[in-house]
Amino acid sequence: MLGSTEDIPETHPLATPVADWLDYPPRTGMPDELFDSAGEVRPHWELFLASLRELGLPELTRRWNEAKHLIHENGVTYNVYGDPRGMNRPWQLDPIPQLISQSDAETLEQGLIQRGRLLEILMQDLYGPQRTLATGLLPRQLVIHNPAFLRSCHNINVPANRYLHLYAANIGRGADGIFRVLGDRTQSPSGAGYALENRIVLSRMLPDAFRECQVQRLAPFFRTLRDTLRSIGPHNRDNPRIVLLTPGPYNETYFEHAYLARYLGYTLVEGADLTVRDNHVFLKVLGGLQPVDVILRRLDDDYCDPLELRPDSFLGVPGLVQAVLAGNVAVANALGTGLLETPALLAFLPGLCRHFLGEDLRLPSVATWWCGERVACEYVLAHLDELVIKPALASTRLEPVFVDELSRVQREELIVRIRARPGDYVGQQRLTLSTTPVLEGKRLQPRHLVLRTYLAAHDDSFLMMPGGLTRVSAAADTMVVSMQRGGGSKDTWVLSDAPVSEVSLLQPGGQPVALNRGGNDLPSRVADNLYWLGRYVERAEALTRLLRAVFVRLTETSGLEESRELPVLLRTVTELSKCLPGFVGEGAAEHGAGEAGGQAGGLAAVVPLRGVGGGHFRMP
């Protein structure tokens, strides 16, 4: 353990005594990010741990409380469906960052760039000549019968023949120390904005450690993404209008949509803010219609256009597919890229990589077998207890099944379902995810982690974000890493062996805000919401003034029997607040508002009435 020096050589960096709160007991037999297989602290963690020891738990706790206040003040939220707090649930961040050495980062970058190139080529083929299907490299069932394959987007025009402008991969490290891809996120990858917010919070909380560890900055990645989106505009490439299309405030990651739009300088829009006229997309603003050149979407494929795709969608833009086919607007990522998220494709990527690139996958996927192939199906059925059973298609709503947790009856039922429809299932190797330290109370505790890192298209290749979104499990005894299931997140520090340049896209602190009274560029939906906000604020102010007048009369020293205006005021309060029946209609006489000079009853709280024999009034 970190807090004990009994078995540490005298020359080891941790040979000096450390505080008890730094004791870190990883689970026996589990791979760990802080310790290597020999039980030694990994070299790239030593400088950070020394900084924590110097800081001390009381100071770390004080800074962490300030950081949590900053998260609250910034309104950083994540909507866990079914949580009573709903959209007000604070973003879960751990104060201990996840550290990645430069060598590990280079390994990830090389593997992910190769993977991004492979997926680009695959998209070009599947939405083009489809040679992989004709030659049998990929089963037709996984494409033609896949709801994620958009037939209306076949032979679609995409700028520079690029489908993936922002690509993300979920990565886990197994017991053998090898990184493996658990899944690809290709249609509207989420989390990049949260990774940026995590970085801002942690760099302000631990500025000394951040500087001493030479953490690589995230701003160059987002600058590359912004340049890429600017370059794909079919019109007005010098200054294209770029919008970020969001499903709306009820989406789980809506905060990120608003945050990224503000950070990148884009207009945040919903489907109702856009319209298609003559195969061109326009933004509806107070000054009229303004043409849109690029749409950075956070909608899934089938919700983007109710005319061509999902007819019951109220989130998309009718006619968007036709505008894209006409080459008048660019969508990032391109429509149809959700096909690459099909879990069964992982089983065929090694062969596709050798076919298209003449190379083996540098960053392997977690071992996957598609049950639609007879040999693979028999292997899955023979090794059920070692596998996780998942749906073959991403559109199938089926939770992953950990077979070794099933009863005998449930296991037999699963076998029957697989044999009946083998093409609907895949078996995946059950990866023992590595653990990482999190601050739980006053101690460091291990949690399993999954790293989501990002690539931005850059020229004919990709640029990897030097960081990412690290997610951790809710408890040490579960391998399920999900924010929807109570998990948390970490800032991800990719360390550098050389000093890093201080690049930022944020506005310098203390810079005055430029005021602009012009409103012609304001989306009409936003203007309408602001109008009604002002009206309701005005009504609330009028009601507050009226209540103050009522309270003044209720606390007068003179007898209320002589007050003639009080009943009128009380009835007015009821009419304005709509708190019926209140002091009007049926039962009004019981509250004293129906009689001139009667005792007044019924406001917001129970308040003693001066001069009325200690009576009380209550809100109806």
C-alpha cells in the first residue's frame, strides 16, 4: 500500500513516510493504473504523488470543495434518466486525475489513427460500391438488414470524401496490460465537452501539479476540429455559418452541447430553428432566414430527418437529407456513420484491416464472435461462462448479459434464444478492466475505468486529443462503467517529456464583455423564449409588490376591522397567483375575504395577526 514503507527499498521514491490518506489498496489480482505488475508505482505517477503528499489532505479537501462549488456555479449537469434530480443532477468528477504516460499516449495515437483510417475506408465502400459485401469480407446481414444502414444516403456526397470528422473510441486495459477498444462512437460522439470542463476544473484546483507534470493541453485539438469544420463548408468557406444541432434540454448531455457551442463559437440550435428551402438549410432568426453551411450534429442518424429517416422524430430537420444530397450543406459526422457502431463489426475489423491497409490492427478490439457464423456460434455456446452476450446490432435494445451471473434456468433460456436467432447476438471476451484511484471520503479507493478518447480529422489523417474522458465505476466490485448507472469521471492528463506551450481558446479572465444591442442574428425560438421570460418576470414583480402591500396592512397597529381595502387586495392576490379557490369563489367567506373588515386568512405561511387576538392566516 502507498501508506506503508515496510517492503519498499530505501532508494525507492516512496521510501519516505507518507500520509495515511494516501494508502491505496488495489484489489488482489486486478491490473492497476497506479501500480505495475510487480507492485511498484509507475514512474509517471511519482511526481504527482509527491505533489499530493506536499499538499496534504486538509488542503486538498478545501480545494476540492471550492471545485465542487465551481461545478455547481457553472451549471455542469448530467441527466441520469429516472433520477429525481433529473436535469439538475451535478456532474460527477473525481479530484484525482487519470495519468497517461507519453509512451502509452503514442501507442494509443498510432492505433486509433490506423483505426480511424480503416473506418473511413469502410464507410466509403459501404455507402459506395460495397465491394466488401460482394466479396464476402463482411456479411450482408450486418449491413443490408441493419436499421443503422441508411438507404437514402447511399452514394451521398460528403466533402473531401470524409465521413468521420470527430471520432471516439472506448478503451480499456486488461490484465495483460494491453489496451483494447471496447466500442466505437462514430455518429455523434459525446463527452468531449465534459473532458474540457474537467480539465478547466482540475487545472484550477491543482495548478502546481498540473504545471510540474507537464500536462499536454487540449486547446490544439479543439482548434483543429474547428478548422476541419470550417474547411468542409460547401459555400462561403472563408466564413461559413456553423451550427451545433442538439436534441434539446432534456437530453442527458445537453450541458455539453451548450458548453461546446459557446467554446467553439457556434450557434446552438434545435431542429425547429432550422428549415429547408429549395434544398438549402436556413437558420430562422429575427432578421429573416440565414443560410447554414455546416451542421455539427448531436442527433443520432435516424432522428435527423423525419421525411427520409424516422417519421416520428420531432428533433430533426425535414428535408435535411435532400439538402445534403444536393451538396448544399455539410453534416458532421456524415449521415449514416452510425452503421460503424454495430457491435458485430468488431469481429471482422482484423480481416478488413489486412485487406484495406495490409496491416494488422495496432490497437485490437476486445475479442468478439458473431453468432451468425456457425463456427463462431458454437464457440460462444461452448464458452458462455467466459463471455458477455450483447446484441449484434446497436439498434437492438438488449442489456449486456454476464452469463456467469445467471441461474441455471436463465442460462438455458439464453441458449435457446441464441440458437433460435443466432444472428442477433455476439459474444465478447469479458475483459478484466484495470483500476485507478479515486478519492472516497478521506481515502483513496480503486475503481474500474474506461477511457474515451477522441480523434479530429486533420488533412488526410487524424489528430488525437491529448487526454479524453475517463469514466469510473460506481463501486469496486462492478465492471459496469456507465454514467447512467452512477459512475463518475476523471480528468485525463497525458504527460509530456518536454515543456508544453500554453495554448487556450478561452477568453482571458477580466476581459470586459462586449455588449451588442443588435438582435437580428438571434434565433427566433430563443427570442420567443426571452420574450415570455420577460413577461413572467414582470408578472412576478407585480405580484411581489402586491404581496408587500398586503403584508403592510396585515402588520398595521390599527384594527383590521376598519380596513376596507384588504379584502380587495386578497382577492387580487388570488386572481394574479391563480391559487384557487383562495379568496374568491366557493369558500372565500371562510378566509375572511368576502366580508369587509373580516379577518384575513391564507397567505404563504402561518403568520400571527397583530390586533386580531393572535389569529393566523394560511395559504389556501
